[in-house]
Amino acid sequence: MSSPRNPCYADPVANLTLAIDDDLLRRARIRALEEGTSVNAVVRAYLAAYVDTDSPQRAARRFLSIAEAHPDTGTAGTGRTWARTDVYAERFHG
């Protein structure tokens, strides 16, 4: 089953039905109108930001941040390099 086509988009888009309190939706519509946008655009932007928080680039930055915060856990400054045989030797021999 394919998604409907919207003339504003080059790719198919999906329709999403949400159950939202009437007062919340009314206030969201008013704020969106004041900001020159729509509730649909706000939700779409929120979902895009929500899924982008786990992008590979962000995950790599988090990893590097953790590694830099704990230099004693890595090989920083020691000149030590790791080879596959080292990893296996530690795993199987102790």
C-alpha cells in the first residue's frame, strides 16, 4: 500500500492521525498562526528533530566526547596501538 502524494512534496507522504485534547490543539493552532506556520509543519519539524538526535554523526560526537573525558580508558598518549590478535588474545587467554 503506497502513501498518498501531496503536490507540495516530491516523495509520497503518509497521513498521521493523532488524538489530541481539543484545548491543546486550539492553543497550538493559535501559536502556529502567530508564528506564521501550521500545526502540521510544527509536528513535522519536531519529528525530524526527534529522529535526528540519533544520527550517526551525533552518536560519533557523543562517543568522542566520552572518550576524551576519560583518557585513561584508551590509548591516548601511550603510543599503544591495537591489533586484532591483541583483542582475541585478551578474550581467550585472559
